[in-house]
Amino acid sequence: MTSPHLSALVPDPRECAFAVRDLAKAFDGRPAVQGLSLDVPRGAMYGVVGPNGAGKTTMLTMACGLLRPDHGASFIAGHSVWEDPLPAKAAVGLLMDGAPVFDRLTGAEYLYYLGALRRLPEEESTRRAAQLLQALGLSDAASKPIADYSAGMTKKILLAGALLHSPEVLVLDEPLEAVDPVSGRLIQQMLRSFAARGGTVVLSSHVMSLVEGLCDHVAIIDQGRVVASGHVDEVRDGRSLTDVFVDLVGGGDFDEASLDWLGEGSR
């Protein structure tokens, strides 16, 4: 079998917080995502992991309506992203790694702009923005252009923007990359609180320890396909998630003789 832990699909994707069916995308004839299907239950903390180039970000951008798939369907909070996009996008908070940012706006202006786009009442939007800036340690940077933020600060203001309208589903692509350990712990606490109150988190990451410690469900993607999915304990089956990952996607063995010249300059 391809994986010891491929979960059975829920028959109706509209029952899920987040679901994709048979998604596919090729670039210049080279497949990036190949018939990928995935179901994320409501209230889950769902980790999506895979090697570089596995198709994680491509899948998420298609699932959230940013990139049209060659074929397949995606659903957020029961709404078809491509057939009924407005309620689907209203239900999601999105942080995509590498996506363009309105970085000439200050942090406060950025959140005000997003609140207006989401049609939040101005007073409520301002209140939420101030609370998020405080919680994420960005209050002192609220009047600075995002272009002047560090990579970690930029990641945090994007997370604030994703949370501002209190979405049903958070889709986060590498949310803790470049974030310092203190802020990283705080963000994990925020995400746990969000899920405990009924929200759903879909989180992609290269950091196995993060997914293993934070998420209750996981999908491993390789070459544009899901090779394992299910509850974290089910997928691990008594081993570390890293060991399962390496077994499924291959690699991880270092041939010391192939780089025997390393260190010669120090002799």
C-alpha cells in the first residue's frame, strides 16, 4: 500500500471545514499537484507537510481561490470555492508565504484596510486591530510601514490580518517561518485558543516538531499527492513524525564519501 495511514474520505466535502477533491495543476507541462484530495474536519488543527516542491503551497492557493486548478474542486466551510466564492472567502483567513503585501501601508493602516474590505464596523475593526497588535507585540510598530518590518514582524502582521474578521477557517502557509521563539510560542497559543473555540486551522510547515506538537491531524504530501493522512498518532504509529516522513518521501541518508573534500581547507 502507498501509505499505512491513508484516511477514508468523507463522502460529502461540504461537511468538512476544508476539503479538496481531485485537484490538479501543471506548470509548463510539469505536474505540481496530481489528483489531490483531502478532508479537514471542523475544529481540527491540521498540519500539511511535505518536501520542497511537493505541491503544498500550490494546493493551498488553489483551494483558497487564488489559483485556478486545471481540474478538481475545493470547499471552505461547506461552500464551493470556485462555484460560490464569496461565502467561501468570507469564511477563511489566509496567510500565504511569499504572497504580495501592501507594504507601503503601516501595520495599523493595513488592518484598517482589511477591516473595510471585510465590511467590519469601523469601531469594531479598530478595537480588534488594537487587540491583535498588542497580542502579537506589534503595538510599537503600528505606525511604521510594513516595508520596514523584519521578516518575523511581517509574518505576524499578516497573521493579524488573517484573524481580524474572526474566520471559521484559518489557512496558514509557513506561519512561524522567521518568527522568534517567544512570538512562535505565543502564536501557537493563539491558534490553540482559536481551535478550542470551534475554529479550524490548516497549517503547512517544514518543521515536523511544530506539526507534531501543535496539530491533531496531519497530511504528508509528496510529488503532488497525499501519501498519508489522519490523526497524528495514527500516522506516527508509535514513531516520530520525522521518521514516518522520511520513510514515505525518501532521502535523508548522507553519503559521507561523496563530500570527502569538506574540511580539507582547515588542515
